[in-house]
Amino acid sequence: MVKKKTMKSNELNDLYDYGYKIYQNPDFFKFSIDAILLAEFVDIKMNQKKILDLCTGNAPIPLILDKKFNHSLDIVGVELQKEIFDLATLSIEYNNVEKVKVINMDVNDYIKSNKDKFDIVTCNPPYFKVSSSEILNDLDVKAKARHEITINLDEVIKAAQSSIKNKGYFYMVHRPERLADIINALKKYHFGIKRIVSVYNDKNSKCCLILIEAIYNGEDYIKFEQPIFLDQYRSFKNIF
């Protein structure tokens, strides 16, 4: 007889040092430094108020943006997995955040039903392609968070195009080995690349993440900004 694994209880953790709390579950894929870096990388201009966060998870990016910009933004997060959506909802209620809304929906279905256009779209998507020979994480929730099972890179950028205003900005964090795929998809959906930042654990390590800013229906004018070495920072707030 196979013993059924007992699911761990939800935990209430600090949302880094932003002054908010966030609900997480040790059995699920927790937010990490990539979400913090992406939220800090987003450049909000004075007339930009409407933000959409695709694949929002337990909503670290919407919560950080809400706190960082003093509750001045209207933010929508879209998350497919009900277990993770429930954690996001708990965090929003616990922190009494009024201007963040999370929707439990497949991103592809959301863009078909949504009529709103956003000033900014952000996404920390699943990073890894799925091959037939690949052994995925035993827990389906984690596998969907890490691998392109329910949505792939092309669909993410297509969703951004469908949801964004003309000349709106798209921000994404991803893996450096997917850069060629990212550039091809951005060009396919008429995004011009503006900024790229490479992220390293330290000066002796390989690049582990890339941050990309692109503008819809804009021209390419790529700035490779100073790289980030994670070991040099005690706080990642206001690093850009």
C-alpha cells in the first residue's frame, strides 16, 4: 500500500522587506528573487496606472508594485492554478490591499474575454520547455509553475500584445538560454526591445536570469544596462 503524501500547511511569510506578508505553501513553487527583480525593474511613468501581471502566482509582483508605488496603481493578476490563486487572495486580504485584483483563469482564456487594455504588462513565466523524455516534478502545481505545460513563451507574448495599449510597455524575467526565442517572439508580436539586464549570482558565475523591457509597436533601441551581481546586495529595493 502506497502511503499518501500529506500536504503541508500554508505559511505566512515576509514579502522580502516591503512591509507586506505573503501566504505560501512549502509544497508549491514559492516566489523568489526573480519576482523581486522584475517588480523593481518595472519603470512606471506618471500617466501609467493600469498594470496586468500574467502568470501571477501568489501575486508577489502585484503586491510589491502596490507597495512601491503607494497604492496608486490598478493591478490585475491572472493565475490558472486554483491552489496558488487562493494563496494570492489570502495575501491580498491579509494586507488589506484594495487596488490589486487576482483572477483565477487560464491566460489564453483571459485574453479572449478581456476587453481592457493596460499601460504595462508584466510576466514571470514558466521558464523550461517540456520534452517527451523529461521527468517533471512529482507535484503537478510545481511542474506547471516551472515548465511550459499550460502556457509557452509564444503564448505569453501574444497575450501581452492582446492586452496592452499602443506604445505600452512589457516587462519579463526569463532564462538567458531562451534569449533567441524571446527576441523572435517579441518581433513576431511587434514589440521593440528597449532594455536588457543580465543577472549573475556573483562575478565568477554564469548569467542566471535576464530582465527585458519592450514597447508595443515601438522600434528596437536596445540598451544593455549594468549587470546585477546578487551577492553585492543586501536589499534589492530601488536597485534600478
